[in-house]
Amino acid sequence: MTKVLVLGYVWPEPNSSAAGRHMLSLLNCFMAAKWQITFASPALQGEHKVDLTTLGITEQNIALNCSSFDDFILELQPDMVLFDRFMLEEQFGWRVAQHCPQAIRILDTEDLHSLRQARHQALKQHRELTTADLYSELAKREIAAIFRCDLSLIISEFEFNLLQRHYQVPNTILLHCPFMLDLSSMLQRKIAFTQRQHFISIGNFRHEPNWDAVLWLKQSIWPLIHQQLPKAEMHIYGAYPPPKATQLHNVQQGFLIKGWTTDAQKVMSEARVCLAPLRFGAGLKGKLVEAMLCGTPSVTTSIGSEGMGLAPTTHSDNHSKNGSNNNDVLNWPGKIVDFAENKQVDVAKLIAEQAITLYQNENLWQQSQELGYQWLTQHFDQCSIQPKLLAKLKHIAIDIETHRANNFIGQMLQHHQFKSTQYMAQWIEAKNRK
């Protein structure tokens, strides 16, 4: 039986974040293949952590910068090791390569952290993103981790293309692996337009793009919507709301901080429109995919829609064309406001106008809902994505040596001259002993 070790940056919380849901979908994929799975993490267990043992997955606490991990992995002898985010590859990758050299090393990037950070810095400095921003120290670390691994899973189509075209990463060590959804229950909560009310925004408050979006909603967007739709409310959901977030709660303004919800799909299905005014970020936006799953049209930005792929070609072009950072997104299931196309316009005002129109126009709303279902079927059906992932891993396993030989940069980065993370970890361990 194939043994898989998953090294988690955090313990999976599928009801708290898109990253948690994506990790659970990867674990489900491995379980469907009848693989033996061990999930290990150095992180503290959060209050919303899923109990993996109920799924037949072994849980293991591990320590950073500690040789106890060497004993653990020597005993386990996994056939594959999946690193959750590049920071875990930096911490444990050299130990895996040293003690289990034949194990396939997989990196689940979740999103390109360096791209998200670069966009955040550009936003704070009130300027456009430049090519130089893509060569940051964080980018060098992240791309190096991708080269060191046998395969990296990339959820965003935009980032998949960026890695190949900009960073010259060979496609042999990349796999476009977006969210893998079970679409069998997609229409179970198809609540009609007239049965829904209010706006919703949802996202883990610990994720900086989400917090920035909440502030932008509160300060600039929602007052414009509330002025035109005084009976509508803005419901803000998300795990771990800090005091600075709960202080934004204002009943008179209809701006309600709801915080954690045990059933995100229920509250999303009851809302009429999802708002995701993201000004920076990377990867795929789970809130927008979930909105489609719940039949809830959305209003977002070009950042929000990035990486989702092209719109279904079977739908007639009833919406206006909106640009995107990675491709021309036609017929978004709702509305997109593009920063690049509206440099001289108040973007917050445009978002508010589109949100009001979608909230009031039942015909447009129904068209958007139906398009969302088509979008999911074309891009996020686990029945088509899971076989590709398993086939790729099995192909690499057949001849791992040849696969690695074709990735010379990866071999070079594994060379002892570049093992700074190993030496740093060993120095920290030695210092802790004293």
C-alpha cells in the first residue's frame, strides 16, 4: 500500500478557509486511491480543526528544528511526502531528502505567497505592481522550493502560467490542480431570488486580503449601497474575528459582523449577493467558488476572479466584458470591476453600482446563478481533476531518477552548497540543547 506523509503548515480547518477545504480534498483524493495517510504538523491545533482520525488518517505532532523528525520519518518510510506551503518544504525538505531519498516530494503551494505579498506592498505604496516586485527575497525562496520538489500543485491557472513564462519552471514539475469539488449536491440548495435577502462577505479574518476587503466595504462601498438599499444588510462571516473587526458591527448601518459560522453553505445560500472586493491576493478565492456552489451571484474585482479560467463557452454573452489579470473573463456569474480598466474612476462606487443592480435585477441574477453552475462543472469537478493528479504521481513514481535528472536546477538546489536551511536548522537545534 502506498504510504503518504502530509506535512501541514496548520491543521486542516475546512470550515475556516479555502486552504483547509483544499487540503481536505487532497486527503480525500488519496483516500479514494486506498493510500495510507499520516498527517503531521508542528502547529497548535485550532478550535475548528477537523478530526482526521475519524477519516482513518493518522495524526502526528512534530517539532521544528528537531532531529526527532528524523527518527519519525525513518520509521514511517513514506512513498510520498506532501509539503503544505513552501515554508514546510524549507523546514523539512532536506530531512526528507536525506532519510527517504526515494520518496516523491510534492509541494502544495495553496497560492504564490510572494505574489500576494508583492501586490500588498504595491497597494500600500499606492503604485502599480512591477516586474521587479516579482524578484523579491520571498519569491526566490518560494521558487527554489518549487524547483527542489518533484511536483508542485498549483491551484490558480494564472500562477501556473506565471511560473512557466516568468520563472521558467518546467511544466514537468508542475500540475494545475484547482479546487476539487463534489458537484453531486450542487443544486440541493437552489433557493430562489425572492426567497433570499441581504449581502454576504465571508473569509478567515487572519488572511490579510480578507481583512482589507472588510475595511474597504465598511469605509467606502457599503455606505453607497446602504444609501440606495436601506433595508438590505451586509453580513460579514469568517473565522477568528479580532476585536478590531467586531468593533465595526453597526446595526443602524446594517453592517453586521457575524463571525464564525458552522455552516457556510447555509448562510451563503440564504444571501442574495456575495461581495468580494479584494484589492490584493493570489491563488483561487474559495468564497467565490462556494458562492457559485450555493447559487449566489457575486461582485468582485479582477484580483478576485483571477486564475479561475475562461468562462463556459456554452453560455450566451449577456454580460458586459470585464478584463482580468490573466485572461479575458467573459460572463462572470455576477459582476467584475477591473482596477486596470478603471484607473481614473472611483472603483468603490463602481462595485456598489454593480452590487445594487445585481441585487435588484432578478433576470440578471438568475442568468448569473446558472452560469455559476456551468463554471463549476467546467473547472472544478473532482471527477476530472482527481484522476489527473493520481496519474501524474504514479507516472513520476515509475522512474523517479529520470524525472529528477530532467530537473537539473532542482538537483543543483539540493546540492550541499545550497543547504542553508539544513545548517540553520541544525544550528538552532544545537543552540536549544544548551
